[in-house]
Amino acid sequence: MSPAERMERYGRRGIRAVRGLLPPRRLRLRLLAHSRRIVLAILPLGVLLGLVMTGLLVGLEEHLAPFLDGLFGRLGLIWVLPGLALMAATLWLTWTKTGQVSLFEDLDLAKKSPYEAFPFWKSMAKVVGCTFTIGLGGSTGLEGPAKWLGAAVGVQFHRFIHWLALHWRPFRRLKVQPLTMVVAGAAAAVAIVFRAPLSGSLFAVEHDGHVAHEELIPSVVAAASAYMVWVAIEGPAPLIPLVKTYHLEAKELLWALPVGLICGLGASLFLTIRFGLTRFLSRYPLVWRGLLGGTGLALLAMPGHFLFHDLPITQRGGLELILHVLGGAETHRAALLFSGLKILATAMTLAAGGVGGMWICAVSIGAALGAFLQGWMMPRTPGLVPMMAGVAFAGAVHEVLLVPVVFLAETTGDPALVVPGLLAATVALLVKREHL
């Protein structure tokens, strides 16, 4: 065999070998179609929600909330604001005929009928109810309205693509399942609230410890694109900056176990109080629930106003409370008081008709509980136990395990917290399941 023939023979073998490594033609076309939908449908949805959520958050956190706090602070009535939150929210929900709302019920319905679960104007009414609740000082988090808004925008984006597909044939290749757009929209919006794309995507796809893997890639793409919009406008600062970086040691892993145990018991207590208040207040009309719950929130806000120089212990999601206890300035008794007040305020807000999320509230409750435990466990590492306890408490309340660990790493920027946080969250989740 001549050298030329030998080269041609080996060349044909190489081509056949390469073809054997490639997927079949049908699979390649399917991957191409999936990539096209990701780039031309999911990515623009994430960018759109990044712009919308960035504008709303800047307006709420940098303008509306400081304006209201300053106005009522000058009048010496800032402790009244949380009471007005529930009254305004329940009046709005009654006037718009929206009634009592539940994000968990809407998400369950979305698995069967996304259009029925997130009609645009009704969803916007729920978002406005969230704005009244959180903006005026009710104890709920922004991740709740972010999910509603993102899911509603996702449904409308799906409707728009469907309309384009009816009029122009090329757009038929961009059609996706409506549930995919719902989950991707929710992930993009929550990623802005958490300042964490992976946490936002997992928060949208993990429920009761199970991850909807078929929705994971679209949610990650939407969350990442939304987060890049936030970074371009506001910068990449972490949501919860720590006072120091930590190095993983064996004692931290050992202390994570009792932290998880205590947080699991605390999560069980919180949910028991919430369900008990819900049963008690459900006998009254929604407006009366708002009046009763608002009175309770105003009373719960008084210690923060009169004893702790207007520290927002019970107001809003609790990010200010988390940052306060991480500094280690308060006594153990004060930290335990913070945790108890936040438990009662969050349970009261949700039971009385307030609208919003529980995640950041649960993290703040756990962080205050961790600040109480810090002095007995690791007093030389301020902030470590509060953050472990915060994500363990939130994970137990929401029945999730991946979200708290990723949330801990992304929002603090310290990967050394991941392993002790994972241990604490696992123990807390197991303990909570044993009690509820």
C-alpha cells in the first residue's frame, strides 16, 4: 500500500470515529432548537425582568421606605407604620376583590394551568398588596412579590411569543412550555432580590426537597441574565457582607450539629404559631383581620422603637436585623428577644392577610437565634453562628436543602461557610420533619 493510500485509509477511519462520537442527527437538531429558545426567548425575559426589578427595588429601598421612615420618624410614630401595612394591604385586596392570597397555592396551580394561576392584572394586584405590606413595614420579604411579578411577566412573555408565532413562521421555533416561562421569570426576579443568580434559580425550581430538573437550565439562564443587568447598574456588592473571612475548622463542623438541632426546633415553633394564628384569625373577614393584625404589629414594633433606637426588628424582610446581629453589638438576651419578636411579627403578618415572602424573614429569625448562641459556641468568630443558624432556620421552614447552602455562599461571598451551613441545614430539616 502506497503512502498516499495509507493516509486516505486512516483519514476515513478518523472521520468515522469522529462521527461515532457525535450524537445522532435528530438529537443534534433538538439541541440546536433548545439552544435557540434559550438564547432568543429565555435570555430576553431575564434581561427584561432585570431592568424591571432593578428599577422597582431601587425605588422601594432607596426612596419609598426611607421617605416613610423619615416622615413618621419626625412625628415619633414610626412604630405605627407596620400596623398601617396590614390595614392598607387587606383593604386593597378586598377592594380589588382579590381576597386572601397564597403564593404556594398559585405555584401549585401553575403546574397544571399557568395562565389560570398568574393572570396579569390579578397578579399585579397581589404585587401591589405586597408593596403595601412590605413598604409600610409588615414582616414579609421581597422574594414573594418578586416571584409573583416574575411569573406573571413570564406568562405574558409566553403569550407574546405565541402571538408572534401565529403571524410569522420563524417564531414558531421559539415556542416553549408556559410553565418554563413562569419558572424562568420567577428565578430572574428572585435573583435580583437575593443578588444571587444561582440561589434565585434554585429558589424557583426546588420545592419540598425536590428539584424540577427540566426547568433548571432555563431558570439559571434567566437568573444570570437578570443579575448581569443588576451588576451593570448597581454593582456586584454581596447582599450580606461579613466582617471577616473564615477558615474551615473541625470545631465549626461539630458546632453545626447543635445549631441545626436548635434551629429545627425553632422552625417547628414558628410554623406552629403561624398555623395557630391563621386558624384563629380566619374566622374574621379579611379587613377585620388586617385591623387586628395591624394592631398586633404596632405593639410588636414598640420595643425596637423605644428600647433599640428605631432598630427595624419586626419590619420588612429583616435584612437590617441580620446586618445588626452580625456586628455582635447586642447582648445575648437582646438577640433572643429579636428572634422572638420577629417570629411573632412574621406569623402575625401572614396570618392576618399580609402578602409577601418568608425567606429573608426566616433567615433573620435564625440569625438572631444564632447571635444568642454565639457566646456559648464560638465567641471569637462573630457572624459565623448567626449565618449558619439563619440558613438552617430558613431551609427548615421552606423544606429545602440546596437553596440555603447556595444562598449562604453567594450572599456572603465566603465559601468556607458552605460545609457547616450544609450540616446545620440538614439537621434542622430532619428535626423539623420529625415535629411537623
